Amino acid sequence: MKRKIKKYIRALKARFMAPANQRTCPVCMKISDKFLEYGVVPRADARCPSCGALERHRLFWLYLGKRTNFLSNPPKRALHVAPEAVFERAFRTLIGKGYLTADLFVDNVDVKMDITDIRFPDESFDFIYCSHVLEHVPDDRKAMREFHRVLTRDGIAVLLVPITTDKTFEDPSVVDPEERLRLFGQTDHVRKYGPDYLSRLREEGFTVEKVVRENLLTKREIERMAITSTSGELYICRK
């Protein structure tokens, strides 16, 4: 495993020798002339054409490499909610049989799961990754409490949401898809989160570290990997 990590680091460094106007994806280590547009409102320089990694995926992968030993000493038990293809294969290879994918609505996962009612014992997982899911969940606080319950004492939960307004706004009475689109930005969103999302997590028992791109990456890394402001923040949650 250590050889693979060293090889990955050497390959990533080599990518920085490419012309400055090209893009490097830290997830698949491929070089592109540019990243693709992506989003309901299309964002330029967003999606890697090789692996599909978006800005937030690239930021999170760099966090794993820079601030954790995840890649060299992966967790034994991990829960990946609404698994993104860009990470699923890598996680399953690294973690092995302790890796579990979960979703309430799709079939190609290991287990169907309502994250407000996780049918696993306390402290079942060393690592939880749930990205851009809570904005779809009516009772997000109950989901947070469930994540807190099933997380081990020394584990981490990475719970990411889009921060798109000054203060979290929700209205449970809004059920019309078009009205949700107008108010919350997507037809299947039930709220918009603001910076007070951090307080929500803390109120449900987590100790939270907020990681922003400027505190993790150099200006050159931000530019070469197109870690734009839309990458958002990482919320690293512990008990």
C-alpha cells in the first residue's frame, strides 16, 4: 500500500510540470486542457472529463492526502451515503469488506437506508462520507444525530452541504417542485443552508473543523486543480 501512495504522490507532482494553463485532477491524476461545465446553472471549469470529479470532490481528496492517513491506513468500517462513482471504486479498493454504500432511493448500493433511522448499532463506523444529501432530508437534525450515534469515538464524519445563503432557510409546507426550485435552488431540495450549518452540527453533538481551500492549498494548487470558490467548505465532524 505504501508503494502505491508514493507512486501516487510522484505522479501528482509530475502533473505540475505540465503547462500552467492546463488542469490537473488530483483524484484521477489526469491532465486536461480544461474542465467541463456542470450544474443546474452551468459552472465553468467544474467537472473533470476523465473521472467526473467536481470542485468539492477535488478539495476533499486533497484534504485526505494532506491532513489524514486515510490513503495509507484506511478506516476499517466506512459508510458512504449516496455514493459518488468518482470515489466508490477507490474507497472499496482501499477499505475492502468494511466499506458500505447506502441510499434510500437507488438500487445499486449495498443497503437501502434512511439516514434518519440508521439500522446499525452505536459506534459502527470509523468513517462516514455524506455529501450534498442533507439538503434533501426534511429532518436533517435527526440524520445528524444518527450519524453522531453510529460514529466511533475516534472516527470522522464528513458531512457536506452547499452553502448558498446568509442564513439557513427552510419551509416544510413547500412541496411543489417548481416552488422548491424557486426557493431552494432545486426541485428536490427542502432548504438552503447558510454558514449557521456549522452551529447545527455542533448542536447535535459534533465537534466540527471547517476546512477552506485557502487554508489547505497553495495558490498554484487552487489554480491548477480549479478548486474554485464553489468548492465550498469541508465540515470534518468528530465526537
